[in-house]
Amino acid sequence: MRRIKVVSIGLILMLVLSSVFTLMPAYPVSAGSEERGVPERVANIIINKISTRIDAVLALADEYGITIPDNLTIYIDKARSILANASELVEESPLEAIKTAVRASGVFAPVAKYVLSNLPEEAKHELVEDRLETAVEVKLKMVASLENTIEWLENRSITVPDDIKTMVSDARSLLEEAQSLLESGEYEESDVAHLIAEASKLIGQATAALHKFARKGWILATFADKAVIGMFYASQKVTIVLNRTINVLEDGDVDAAKDRLTDIINITDRLIEFMNRAIDMSGNYSEMGGNFTSALIILRDALVEARNYMLLALDALENDDVLTAVSYLEQAIDTINNTLSSVMPIFRGMHHYLKAVTSMFEKMKNRFREAMENMFIHRLAKLVAGLETMEFRLKRAYKLYNQGIISGEKFLDMLNNAENVLTKILDNLNEMKNPPPMLVEKINNMLSWIEQVKAEISS
């Protein structure tokens, strides 16, 4: 089936309202990120989409041999000229560029309406079907990417939480259901659109969850790698300090040796506590199997045994039995050194594995952060374009009202409907940690204008 790329301007706001909030809480944009070019990116996306839409409508007219009347062709050049002006405004004033681009869309609207109304009924049906099929295919590719990531992780013995896998699986099921409906030819457009919207929501949530999982995995892997190195060398350090304590005893300074030994016991206690935490955490890295956990337990038990020898040595010193104390300290040193030699190959292997895991999660969290940012920016662009379109239409209706072309009652209904939509959007934005300031300001300005006009009509 041929692919016809066109989106009706009347669908923009509907699409925005049905999907824009999926990722907003997952990727809040702060004032700082706006300084990094968010408004400019939003403006460029809107300009490109409107430009693409104009080209698609004209291509559609050519394909079906629809001749655009002379009184409408002037709108084509005018719209393109306005759009070119919008592109020039992006760097200097992105919000003004957005307004200008939406105005170009409004100027071109009569041309789009004429072409679409003159399409054969079969072509109109194909347009709807193509839009839905394309949306399903795009979302299925996103699901496949998430599935590949999960498989890639689990092949490396990184267990992905079940809730993430369930979200991805449910998204695929919804999209396959939508695909089946489209293939059957017997479907309601709203039913398929609902399935796509629900799948999109799950995809956004799964992407955000995988980003969080990757970030947590990177932190854990980094911590674990440092712990592996730290535990090994800290245990070696204990034996070095024990040897120095023996030297102090041989020099006859028993009091200094007792103080030093007390400090070593306290350090060993903290090291044992740290190793207990490492043993609990080692289950996150099953690539090493039970060997790594066993190595941690062996080293921890060796330190516990060495600590007992240290306590016995301290008791011996309290009884002025230096020779016995030295004997216990030597047993503590031998216990740790022998254990370190036996677990060294496992620790070295774990170090290399954790380095690989750290690098893997680093790449993964960056990739998903970028994916989330791109998804957010595109949805933000849809919302901003929808708001500008709404404002454009309200102000055009206000002009018609003042000219007596539409009644005050009809215009008041338009204002009330717009007010309800804007209030709902604002409520959603206010639930975010850092709602985009430019959006909040835009909506508040629109609501203020609506209130002023409603007061004017009622007076």
C-alpha cells in the first residue's frame, strides 16, 4: 500500500492533548535546560513539520490530479514566505518564530481543506489508514529497540525488573491488536488511535524506567568495582599494619602497640561491615555466579577470624605476655594473606567484569536520556503548536464576533471549551517538578485573555 504523508491541521490539538503528557513527568525541562536551546529546537521542529505538511498536501494534489484554483494558489506562496520568515526568527526569538510558523499554517489551511475535500472517498480512507499504520510501525520499532536492550542486558546476566518487561510486552500487545484491526479492514479510527496512545504511554514509561535502571546500575557497578579493589587492598593494609605492630612490640613499646592494635580492630570491624554489604549487593552481578559471593564470604570470614586473633593478642598484652601476643598477630597475618592469595583470581575477574558493566550502563543511560529528551522535545513541540493554533483560531473567531459574523453565544462556547482544555493542561504541568516556564506563561496569558473577552461579551 502506498504511503501518503499528510496530517490534517484539525488533528494537531487532538493528538497533542491525547499524548503530550506521557513523558513530561519523566523528563522535566527546567529553566536551565531552556537556556540550552529548548525553545529553538521546538521552533525548528514546528517549522519543519508545517513545511513537510505543505509539501505533502501539494504532492497529494499532484497525485490525484487536483487543480488548485487561482484564488487559492496565492496562499501557497504566502504561506511559504511566512514560513521562511519564521526560520529567520528562530535564533533571535524562537517563540515569535513559532507564532509565525503557525500563522503560515493558518494561511495554507484553505488550500489543505480544498485538496482534502476533493480527494476520492477511497483516498480519504487510505489517508486515515496510512496514518494509523505508520504510527503503529513507528511504535513497534520503538518496542523492538526496548526488547533488544532488555535481551542484551539479560544475556549479560543483568536482571531487568519485571515491571519494565511487562510494560514493553503490554505495549507490543496493544500495537499488535491495533495492527490486527487495521488488517481486518473493520475498525473504528478512535479505537485504533486509543490503542496506539496507550502503547505510546507504556513505551514512554518503559523508556524512563530503563533510563533510571541504567543510572542505578551504573552507580552500583561503579561502587561495586571500587569496593572490590578497596576490600582487597584494605585487607592487605591490615596485614601491613599488623606487621608494624609486631615491630613496635619487638622494640618494647607495649603501650603504643596496644593503642595501634585497638585502632586496627576498629578498622577491621568497619571493613567486615562493609563486606557484609558487598555480599548482599553481589547478587546484582550474577555473571560471576556463586564464586564471587563465595570469595567475599571467605574473605569476610578470614577477617573475622583474624580479628579474633587480634583480640586474643590484645588480651595477652594486657597480661604482659608479649610473645603470645606476637604469635596471635602472626596467625592473623597468615590467615588474611593466605585467603587473599586464594581469592585474588576471582577478584581480578570481577574487576574486569564490573569495568565492562560500568561502561555498558554508561552508554545505555546516555542513550535513553537522549531518547527521552528527543521524545519530550517533539511532544513539547506538538503542544506548543497546538496552543498557538488554538490562540490563532480564538483570535480569528474574536474578529468574526466583532464583525457580527458569529454570535456571542457561539463564541462564548468556544471560549469556555478552550478554557477547560487549557486549565486541564495547566493542572498537568503543575504536577511536574519543573514545569517548562514558557508553557506555563503561555497558558496563563491565554487564560487571562479568555477571561477578559468573556467579561467583555457578558457586559
